[in-house]
Amino acid sequence: MAAAVVSPVCINETLTDDELRSILSRLESDKDKEVFGLVCKRWLHLQSTERKKLSARAGPHMLSRMAARFTRVLELDLSQSVSRSFYPGVTDSDLAVIAQGFKCLKVLNLQNCKAITDKGLASIGSGISSLQSLDVSYCRKLTDKGLSAVAEGCHDLMSLHVAGCRFVTDGLLLTLSRNCNNLVELGLQGCTNITDSGLVDLVNGCRHIRFLDINKCSSVGDIGISKVAEACSSFLKTLKLLDCYKVGDLSIFSLSKFCKNLETLIIGGCRDVSDESMKSLAAACRNSLKNLRMDWCINISDSSLSCILSQCKNLEALDVGCCEQVTDGAFQDVRNGEIELGLKVLKVSNCPRITVSGVRMLLNQCYSLEYLDVRSCPHVTKAGCDEAGIIFPDCCKVNFAGSLSDPDVLV
């Protein structure tokens, strides 16, 4: 009896587009997804239309071709490296193409694209109403005009980073307040024209902010920070106030009163902050605080540092560099207690009253330390630690003389 002849089955005739998309979605690595597109033109088209993220260099012609091929891209990264930028880089013409071609875009990264101006951002604001995240940090030609156009056209905006955009003023914060009520992340580092008035306007409309970076905004003081604390209360998790020298105890007491879920606080250089307010914060945020930077807070002493170490059980990173009142006594309660510290990063550089004894007390209760900065601590040297028989955890890097790069968790 003759064997039955089995007709060959063509997979392209059997599987629908939806079924092929389902297969593509199950591929985990980008390499496998690229190989999927090499099978045939149909599979390449499906692979292209399903791509969600894209990184590229500039050029209107190339961007137009990419927009035609990758029709469902949600994230576009055109950022430039500071050390490897190319001229002229991204221009307003490129932004016009993006506004017309990438209508589904939700995330746009233009960091360090120094050639773009307000005209290009106006195209984004009028063309991509779906935009939720924009990073134009260090795009130094931008002003309130272009950024306000984005705020007015993109009401779903949740994240905006404008670090280093020196022409930004309180006017942008007012526009954000009126148009972007879903804003949860705002980076304003180095925008020195921002004042308390702008922060007050901002949180009148944007009351769900979780991340606020106003490092080096030297015109901001207690009025603005206290209003942010009250308005955003339980939502606020990260607040960065590096070198905001007008910020003092009133701000910290307000954070203690309203922001019980605060995880990261940067107050380095806020020299008017004292022990009393920090003890209040330690008690209020004992279950939430993870990262605390207060270098150059010259009024901080053992009193508050001891409270922070003993009460903030989830603290992972702490910087008290240049706090010259801090001594070994800050670690006394830790040694006498039964608390095991979860600290991974500790910076005590330029604390002349810290000695090898203090380091020993700390290590007796801290087994997870990964980085210890003791630069310019005259009584803590490698030779002194070796002589005292101090054994650091295997995973711990100790910076005695500036030979190690700092972890960026406290930047």
C-alpha cells in the first residue's frame, strides 16, 4: 500500500499576524527579536512595527525612514554623551520630523542636545499630545517659551527634566501647574532662577510629585520647601536640595510633619540645618528613609547622627562628610544596641574627630557595608586600621586617599 503524501505546510499561510506577534512577544532577548525579522519581509515588517524602544542619531532623512518603519515606537532616545557629542547633533528640523512621524511616542530623551531651541520644542508640544516623559537636561538654549509649549500640548506629562537649563524661570512651573496635574517627577538642578514663589505655584496644581530635584537652586528656601512638603505629603519620596543654602530647620520640620514616606533626602551644603530638626526627621521617616546626604551641614553632631543610625532601620547610604562636630560617639548607641545596620554606603570624609575606634564600633553592627569613605580623616588610615586588626567585609571598598570613584546613590 502506497504511503500517503503529506503536503508541505507553509508557516506564513498557516499563522496569522496576531499569532506571529504572540510568538515575537515571547522572545526575551533583543538579539532573538532581530533574528526573527530576518526570516522574510513579512516577519521583518511585524518585528519593526512591534518595536517599542529606539536609540538613534540625528538627521531628518534617517528619522523619517525610521518613523515609517517603526510605527509603534513609544520611547525614543536621541541623547548625546558629554564626552562623545557630534556636531550639529539633534536640531529643530529633527524635532519637527519626530513630531510628525512618531505620533505614539511617550518617552523622549534629548539630554545634551545643545542645538535645539524653543522652536523645536514647540513642534513636539503641538505634535505629540501622548508624551509622558521628556528629558532636555543641558539643552542650554531652551527657555520657558518652548518648555511651556510642551506643557500646554502634553497634558499627560508625568516626568520632566530640565537640569542645567539656566533660562528656566518660575513661569514654567506655573504653566506646569495649570496643565500637567499628573506630574510626578521634576528635575530642576541648576535652574537658579527658580524661587519659592515658583514652587508654591507648582504644587497648587501638581500635588502628586514623588521626585523633585532642585539641587543648586540657590534662590529656594524654607517657604517653598515647606509648601512642597505639605502639598505633596505622602507622595514625596525623593527630594534633592544640594547647596540650597537658604533651606534650614523649618523645611526639615515640615518634611517630618507631612512626608512620612520620604526615601531619599539630599541636603548637602544646607548649613542652617541643625540636630533638632534631623532628630525629628529620623523619628518621622524611620521606616522609609534609605538615602541621606548631609555633608557640609556644619551644625550636625553626634546627637542627631546617633538617632538616625539607631532609628532609620532601612538606611542604606549616608554622607556626613565635613561635619566636623561628628565624633566616635555617634556610633556608641549602635555598639550598645542590638540593631544590625543595613548601611551599604557611608561617607565620613573630612571628619577629623572620627577615629579607628569609631570605625570598629560601626563594623561590629554593620555587616553589609560596600563603600566607606574616610578621606582626610587624620585618625583613620590604612596603616592604623591594619594595626588595630580591623577586618572590613569582603565586599567593602575603603577609600582612604581618593583612589576610588564615588557611588552615585547620593548625587
